[in-house]
Amino acid sequence: MDRETPPIDVKQALLDPTSVFAAPEDILANGALDRDTKIEILRRWGYDALELQVAEEENMTGGEPNILDRIVRALLALGAEPDLERRPPTKQGSI
């Protein structure tokens, strides 16, 4: 019996990817999302991961473990290039 992919709350996934997906690889495997939506969700998750790195540098620990490498690998698997157009003016940078 085939199991269908459960519907995804795209607005929630864009707002807080970790509330919808357990891992970046889950975004890749989701058949209900188009490529552009997957890339946008991964980029937003990547920005959150970069913010965590900055917080750790400033001795503010806590939160999820850093998964930035997995996010970057997922973006590369989708053929996404670094988003140099929308670089934030902070030390987080962008992916």
C-alpha cells in the first residue's frame, strides 16, 4: 500500500522549518513541495542555523545542534547557488 505524503503547512515551514521538518533531508524527500519552495525553506533554516552559530560565538548556548552542513548539502542537491543578492547586513551572512 502506498503512503501519501501528508500535507505540509508551507507558511509554517517558511516561518519555522524545524516545526515541520525533523531534518533538511526530509525537505528533499518531500514530493509535495516544488524545488523553489524547498530551496526557500532550506535557506530560511540555514539563516536560523547561522544565527545559532553567532549566538554560540557570543557565549549564548542552547537550541538545536548546528546542522548547517546538512542544509548546505541539501541546497547543493537541489542545484541551488549561494544567494548573494539577499545577503543580510549582519555577520550571519547567508547561504
